[in-house]
Amino acid sequence: MSVPDQSTMQNRLLARLPEEEYRKITRTMEKIQLRQGFVIVKADRPIDYVYFLSSGIGSVITVSAGRHQAEAGMFGREGFSPTSAGVGGTISVHEVLMQVEGEGYRMPLDATVEAISHNPTFANLLARFIQTFASQISYTALSNVNYQIDARLARWLLMSHDRVDGDEIGLTHDFISLMLGVRRPSVTTALHVLEGRKFVRSERGRITIRDRKGMEEFAGDSYGKPEEEYRRLIGEL
């Protein structure tokens, strides 16, 4: 499947390339459907492809030697993964998998490295995204230390909402518990808090955002700074 004309490209980084760079770089890409749970790369394994999403959400997960897991960050059509490929890395520190199904474009690692070497705008955009993603990871750490699970869940749902069209997000309680690194009953309790405040409506396998502004206030300063950094360095999410 071919890559579309740049005027209809949904990936924010690829859409911002100069026309000539876009044509050269996307020649080595292929379109791919990405179901929920699709593994983009496993932790501590070689990177075969670099993925640029046009829809859906990917989760970047830290996996310890003892197989403990927690989500470090997420990305969607605003970025790419694995980010280590953007600085010449060949092994992924994290596991990356699809949290919400979608589609995107993948590029072989060797083609990505060559494209970075010969296309300055492409290299610069990848570097800028890596900076914004590092900011997001730092705020995940801040949120985990300083906020209760209901506020952490509010932040996570706001971030997910940023990366989908519309107000519905296809997520199960089990998947949320994995991403937040908490037990499933804790997710259920936190969702009840958000529902009680009329921020969201939770149904089987689906969460609908009802009051985004109220949820932003509830999430406090755990949400907003990395998103501001993205707008400053790259543009709208």
C-alpha cells in the first residue's frame, strides 16, 4: 500500500516536511494496519522498522529485568517510535505496542538512518519530537509520584483524547491497569470518581469524554506542559 499525497498525510511530522524531502523519504515507507496489542518492538531487541502513526495510539512501556512493566509515555499521529532510532540507536530500551488500533507507515531502520543523514528537516523534526517525548516521560514520573490514581487516570485519558478523533476511546479496564501499572480494581474505582464528576462515561470497552475542561482542572499541573512543549517546537498535536 502506497503512502498518500502529502496534502492528506495525517502524521504531523511527515506532513511538515519540505515537499522534496517528503517524496524521497516516503519512497521507502509502507502503509500498515495496526491492531490493538500489535507489538512495534520488544524491549532490548533490535529495531527493524520505525513507525509513523496516522491514527491510533502507541504505548511506550518500560520493562525491567524482573518483567515488571509500566507505561513511560504514549504517542500517536504527532510522532514516531522507537525514538532511539532517531539518534542512531539500533536496540529498543522499551517495548512499544498499540494501545488503540490505527494505521501508519513503517520505514526500515537502515533507510531511516540514511534519511536522517541526508535530509536536515527530517532529522530536525525527529530530534524535536524526541525532546517533547522526553518531557512527556518526565511528567509521567511526576504524576506517578505526586498524584492519586484518579488524577493520573484523568491525565492519561486527556493524553489519549489528544490523539484520537472524536470523544470516544476504545479501552478496556484491563488495558488501562497495565498502562498505569495498577490493579484493575483501582482503575474501576478511579473511573467511578471521574464518572461521578461527570468528566467521562465508561461503558464496556469504551470511554467517552464528556467534560474535558473539568478533567484538565482535575488533573492539575500533571497535564499540559509537555503538550505546550510540542506546540512550541513542532505545532499542534
